[in-house]
Amino acid sequence: MKQVFIAIGGSGTKVAEALVGLLALGCPTRKGGNKLTSVGDELEIWRVDADQSSGANSSLAQQIAAYQQLREAFEEGWSVKINAEVKKLNPLNLPQADALDNVTPSIRGVLNSYAKDETQLFIDLFYTEEEQNENISRGFYQKPFIGASIMAIYAESLPRRAAQLGLNLANLTTTDTRFFICGSLHGGTGASGVPVFGRFLKEQNPRPNWRISACLLAPYCNPPQPFISEKDARELTTRDQILDWFKNEDNKTADELFSTSEEKVDAVLQIAKGFYAKNNELIDRSKHNLKYYDQILMKYFDQVYVVGKHKRETLPKWSNGGANQNNPTNSAEVVAALTALNFFAENSAPVGTGNYIVASSMDSGVNPITEDGMGLYHLPEYKVGGQAIDPEKVLLATILSALLIAYDHRWTVNGYVEEWTGDRKLGAVYQRKPDRKAEDGRAFVTAATTILAVAQNLAGSDAFESLGWHNNVWTELSKNLPANVQGAEARLNDAVKGWFGKADVPKIGNSRWPIDFAAFRSWALPPDEGFNRGSYFRCVWSEIYQKIEDITQNRTK
């Protein structure tokens, strides 16, 4: 199955980052025989944003690099093949009928660049002077009425420029493809881009081999107030006044954000004109956009998911786009990524759900989300081949698989692995190919280290900030997969015997598995399956995941 994730704007890009993280951590998308897996699927990511230098873009690139490192360590057999090259689509990269056409990055520069006399009167009807002239190379500043016209022109030009932009739409017309478009309801880029791209794709291929879905992110974060109030910014009318204000103000936030005088001047002028994210407008914008989607654009999507939060976290710093707009991963973005997994796993919309599917948390009556944040057990389930998949159990199974394979096998101890014999024993592989044992051992340690880093990116830690999670999430993840050999060996020993002879059973949230070392050392691929590190890791993962499921079912009976 070909999967295409289209990330619209900063929020969509952060969801793409979370999706890559969930796939790295073992979330399956299909069944191979009777086993859960992701092998055989291919994911391509398109990023649509005028702010090509966004920090979210850099963060996504780092996550994909970690994913590729994990795939290299695992060879094949673990997860989806992700195209390392993100398709970067800049809606300001517009066709030109003239050398001066669509050069200036503003509404006026686009809509009025070629036929000024004919178009200016109409532009004045819809946009103020400030809106017409504002530089939009860093996005549309929560103003979808600005972004909509730009996006519409861009999408209209895509069919004839698709090959040039590397989209290869012609090749996909004969391929079963699932497109998932994600952006915010309240932003400028996301709100204007999601419907436009939905319509564009629907009109390209009316054949049944394409499916198109969308995830709309309702407000889930509060942008902080800018470093200067809009009222004070309006009083600074010249460049010298602005720079003098910076000299007289001890403003650490501004000093961290801007490296040049021009950046400081541009930011103050932007704030003075109200071109920045405002908390008091988020809800109203979302309501209006959702109503518009419901009345006009639902026909372009097979499924539409809505994700939001009852309690929004405040972002750690103000930003006006660019490299500084690099926000921590939020638990709402992980929920949105799970809706993509549900769609990519070929699930149909539930009967009677209406136009929207709301991705709601699990066990809210038993374990309500508090002000302390979400646990992994709050994440919604999705289905693969009719089987419900609990993300918390997935992560625990992956963490324990990495701990056991990388550190319990004692790869550097002579004979430790080879002593296991039999056709279904791992030792048989190294008896036949003794030279690969050291290589495999190093690769599994690399994989364990990468899995821990991806989990840290997802759930946050003292060193890596994340939003919306309970502190226990990272504590339990890192406890069960420590960052070094000594810590891993200590954790394995504690899992056997703790204080007063009582084992410290590995657990994350509501999920647990008392490690059975004898069973673990007996798990290996059937003889008729070719051995590779990823396939072996998924084999162990499947056994542990099923054991966690069995414990949960017995506990709830």
C-alpha cells in the first residue's frame, strides 16, 4: 500500500513527526499472515508551507533521520519504508506568465502582479491595505482568508507541474494509494490548505484506487503573548525608534528570537499590524472553518477526523515563524498521528459516526485526563485487520524487546548465543553464520538507543521538552530501557529480583509484563522465514505484545 501524508503548515508537520515516531516505535499498519507488522507499506511525506525555514521542518528531518538509522540497524522486517526525501511544496512557488509575475511574497504581489489595472479594484474589496502588503513568506499568520487564495492558485497549477515538483501523480493513478491531509482548523496555512488539497486530489483521480482522508486539529496549544504588546508596537513608527526600544529593554525573549536588526524591526511591525497568533481568536476561527468544511467540502474526503484538547498547554516561547518556530511535540499531535495510522490500516469510517470521527481518549471514566497531563493509556485505539491496537501496549512491547534483545543476549560473551540449539532457536543462525553475531549485537544496541531517543522525542524528558504528557510517561519508558549497558543490566536484574526477593515487574501505565527469560530465549523465526534483524525483533515484539494483551484481558475479567 502506498501511503502519502500531506502535512499542511506547522501543525501538520508536527503530526508528521509524531507519525514517524509511532512507526519507529512499532505501531503496525497491517497483518502479515497472523502477525502484526508494517512491512510492505511505503510512506511518502509532502510538506506544504510557505515558511520553508520553519523549525518544525528541521525537527521532522531529524525524526526521519533517526527512523532511517533504525531501519538500517534492523535491515528489513520491522516497519514501513519511509521516503527520506520530504516533498517540500511552497505555495508561493507559483507559475509565471511574466518575469515579474508572482515574485513579491504578498497578496498584492500574487493577485495583482500581472494585470494591476484590472485586479486592484477587486482586491480592495476583500483585503485591507496592510493585508495586501504583508510579507507572507513565513506563513499566513492565522488568516485563512489570505492563505485560501494563494493555496487555490497553487493547487490549480499542480496538475501541469506535478512531475516538475517530484509528485509523480501519474504513477499513482495505477497504485492503491491512501492520502492523509493534516492541518490546523485555526491557523492560516492549515485551515486554507486542507480543503484545497482535498479537492485537488479528488479531482485528479475519480478512480476507486485512491482514498483521501483529513485530520483537522482544533486548538490544542496557546501561543504566548509577544515580547511587545500590539499597542506599544504601534507607537514605534520608525526603524530607529524600534531599535532604540530594543536597546532600552532587557528582553531575553527577543534576544533569543532575533539575530539581526532587520528581524527585530520586521517583527515589531508585524505585531503592530496584528499579524500574529492570538488566543482569543482560536476558538471562533475553528468554529467558522469547521462549519464551512461540513457544508461544502465533506464530499472530497472519505474520512475526516477532528482532534482537540479540553485543556490547552501554553507554548514555551513566542515565535513569528522561521527557525525559531520549533515547538515541542504535543500529546494532541500524537493522537492525530494515530488517526493517520487508523486510516492507513485500511479501516472504513464507522457506521453512524456522521461527518466527523472524533479521536477521543480511552478510559476517560476510569482514568480521566487531569491537569497533570495524559498517560499513554489515554491514547485512542486503532484497528489493524479488525484487531484493536493499544498504543501503550505497543510501546511497552517495543521497549522490552529492545531491552532484552540488545542486552540480555550478551552478544560479546563467547558462546552465550550459540549455545541455544534447534531449528527454531536463535543460536542456530549463528552456528551457521558465526561471523554475523558481533555485527548483529552492535546493530541491536544501536536500535535500542535510537528507540529510546525517539520515545524521548515523543513523550519528553528533563532534557527534551514535550507538552501534554504526565511526568510518569517518560519516567516509566526510560526506566524500562535505560540509556547505557550498566543501567540495562541493572534493570534486567531488578526484573528478576528486587528488594526482599520481589521482582520489579516492567510496566507502563496500565500495561505490564513479568519478564519470562526462558520463553524469550526460545523465540525465533520459523525455519522457512529468512532471518534478518528486523524480522527477529518483530517476532519477539509480537510474543510480548500478545502476553501484555493476555494479562490485561485476564485482569479485566
